[in-house]
Amino acid sequence: MHEPLFQPLDNPVSLIRPLRPAESTGLENNPEWQLQRVWETNPREACEALFRKYYVALCSHASRFVYSKEVAEDIVSEVFYQFYKEKLYKTIKSSYKAYLMQAVRYRAYDYIRWELSKSRRGTDVDLVNLIDHEPSPSEIVQYDELYQSIELAINQLPPQTKRVFLLSRFEGRKYQEIAGELAISVKTVETHMSKALSLLRQAVRPLWTGVLLLGLVQF
Amino acid sequence: MNQVTKALLLDYHAGRVTSLQRKLIEDWLQDAHNRSTYYETLIEWETTHPQYVADETAGLDRFRRRLTGTQPTTSAVPQDEDPLVKPFFTRSWASWLAAASMSVVLLTSWLFRTSILYKTYTTHSGQIQTLVLPDSSRVVLNANSVLRLSRFGWLSLGAQRDVFLTGEAEFNVTHLRDHRRFVVHTDRQLDIEVIGTKFVVLSRQRATRVVLIRGKVKLHYQPVQQASKTLTMTPGQKVTLNERKQALELTTSTRPNDFSVWKNRQYVFDDTPLTEIGQMIQDDFGLKVEIKESSLAVRQVSGTYNVANVDELLSALEELLSIRVTRQRDRVTFSQHNN
């Protein structure tokens, strides 16, 4: 269902050339550039075009943090809604996809931080101006470390616990359904879930101190 | 920086790099262009190696409904409040929430106890405000001043009317049938008990002073480690607190109304030294005033000046004393003309 590790590379030949930083982000090569005129005349259509283009990738990325399809889709939807409602497309200096990805990561982080440590940043996500606060290189790397350690922690769960956890969180199934499907009691489902969450919490805890700093700068 | 290839980035996203390579990428991210490449590659990686494939059509539908507002809540989750709070931890969440909200209430009431217990009126630089208190007493509050009064018990039976002043204000106190006391508290152990009616109080860094225009007030002064002193003022009297001597100095003013002309945005100077004028400007307009030469500080000014605009006052002083007055934003400098 989710096996992002150890995928064969699609086209190894084209992948080994060094990236050309400046030119590759030039306006003429930027597919978003064609949208520029549409943003002025019909921002809603332009927004929907962006939505179609990046929705799947953004949902997939959010789900690596929150491990729930439903939450991931809510997050991405919320990011697009704010992007449109606050007319952020007018003010964003970096590329739209960079902004969207940053916003999705920010909200996903905020969600799991609330869920796993019962503490939020203290700042309303909506109020944080992501346009002014572009994540620093170390913050970017910390986000990456975070979803990778979550993935690792889930892969290391005992098989049955992992199954229950993924059915419940990722697939959004009810405890009753899971119990029926795996022929176990609801009580056992609950036990597996609390075990999974406590193992997840332990795995992620050392990272809070690092990523937490992200939260503190906002105060 | 050329060592960072697309292949390396893709490996990195999949969590298949060494810590050295990770550090290399972190350094590479210093460049804004590279950060843009990074997000581009991340999206590409998520497109080619998705954790799962979200239903784009359903998602877009939901998004459209949200935009047109036909469906205020598009999912089981109320979007406007907190889109991310799920009933996942229902039991612990509920009790946690109850405890948290209780402690939030307690904490807020402690933090804001002053604003709960007192009603506060504040004026900014250059702002003069007329207040009507609940007992219909009138107060004209000069600039940069704060008047606080207790919310509770102010008009409850038998309580005295306490107000706390920092800054400058003219009081016109209404006498109540039950002869309830009206007391103005200053920051300097000096309280003014009103027997009836109109007076001006200055309670600032530069001086603490009471001028009685009409009626009768009783001053209560509590010097440190001394018996408290009481003094009853009659109209036209001016009392200034001498903090060094811990004493009240009483003089008679023939024109007590001069001490409240600020409410008409006027200053009346009567052989007033420039240092005091500088302090008045500092207090009322929030400007930093500096007097360059000590010879200048003792120059005196008399007359009535309109101070609706502080710059007008400054240029009037410049002309009158033939000195140089320069203003740079919040800083005003008085200096001799010939330098």
C-alpha cells in the first residue's frame, strides 16, 4: 500500500547530471509562468489548474507526516483555500509549488505536533505568514528527517500493531470494522492503537527539540 | 555544489542518504535557487512515488464547493474552527480540553486581573480626552495619562469612589447625596480626598501637584516612615509635593485656571524655565527633549501659547528666545543660535 522505499529509479541516465540551479528556475522554463495572465483575469480557474497539478503530490506528502488520508486531504484543501481566499498568489515571491509545499508541511507538522505531544505552536497556523517566513535550510532538513523517522517508526511496529494502525489511521476505518476484519476484539484494537502511538511518540520525541525551534521563532 | 544531483535529491527524499550527504544537501539549500529546485524535485518525487494516490476529482469537487460556499463544512470536520482536530482521542481529548480551558480561564484572569478589576482610561501623546465617570463626575485627561477606577464597588452602597491617576487630569466631581468620598490616588503616597469639586492633579515624573479651582479638597500624604499628613486646601491654592524633603509645599495662585488650560490645548507660562517647558513637551507629546547649554535651561518664558500643534510651539519658542530648535522625529534639541 505504501512502499516508497527502495523503488527503482525511473531513468538513471538523466538523473546523474548535475542540477543547474539558476537556469532551471528561469521564468521561461517555469510552467507556472503561463498561468500568470490567468491569475489576473480568472484567479479561480488558475487556482483550480494548480490544484489539479499538485493535489496528488501534496496529499501524498502530507500523509507521510500525518498518516491519515483524510487529514492529509483536509490539510491540502485548507492550504489551497487560504491561497485563494487570501489572494496569496499575488504576494508570493518564491514559486507557487514551493509555497504550497511549505504550507502543507507546516500544517502537517502542526497537526502531528498537536496529536503526539498535545502542544501546539501557540500560534494560529492561519496567522503565520509563511510568505515572510521561508523555512531555512536546516528547517527544511528537519521536516525531511521528521517524516522519514515517522515512516521508519511505523515500519518497525510489530506486524499486527502496524496493520491495525494503518487501517485505522491511514484508511480511516472504524475500530469496530477493524475488529471484525482482523477477528479481534475492539479492546485489542484500542490496545494496538495506543501502543502504536506511544512508539511513534517515542520515535519522534528527539526531533521535537530541533523542529520545535520552528515553532519558537513564530512567537 | 555540483555534487548535488537530481538522483541524490530523489534518494534523499526516499531517506536513502548518509548523514554526510544530508549535510551536503543542507549546505546546498543555502542558495534560494537551489531551494526552488529542491521543492520542484520533491513534488516530482511525490508524483512518481506517491505514498497513496488521492482522488483528485473528489478533492477538486470538495474544494469548489468550499469556494462557492455552498457547503460550509465540507467534511466531518468543521473547517472554520480547526480543520485538523479529529475525534481521534475523544476521551482523553475531552478531559484534557476541560482541564486546559479551566487553566486558561484561571491564567487569563490572573494575567488580566488589572483589567478585570479596574476600568482603565489611557491617552496617548498629544491626546486629550474628556471622560464622564459612572457617578457623572467629569474628568479631562491630559496626554500620556492613565486613569484607573475599580469596576466593582464603585457605586455600591457606602463604598468610596477611588480613582488612580498617573499623568495629569482635571476633575470636576459630582457631590452625591450620601456624601460619599471621592479619592484620587497618585503614585507618590499622596491621596486627594474630594469634599467638593474642581481641581487639577499632576502626577508625573517631573512633579506631583494639586491645584484647587473650586470647592474643597483634603490631601492625605503618607511619607515613608513618618506619620501621615493631612492638609485641607481652599480655592486658588496650589500644593506641590517635595519628594526630597518629604513635604507638601503650599502656595497661592492668583490664576488657578492656568493649570488646566492644557485641556483647551494651550500652555500658560509664567516665568516658566525652559527645562520645565521641555518636560511638559516630553510628557504631553512623547518627544525626547534635550537642552544643549545650561545657560539655556534657566531662560524663562511667559505668556499663553496654543499647542494644538507641537511644531508651532517649538517655532514660537525658537523665535521668542532666539535660540535654535531642531526636531528629528522624536528628538527635539534646544541650542544657542551661534553654534
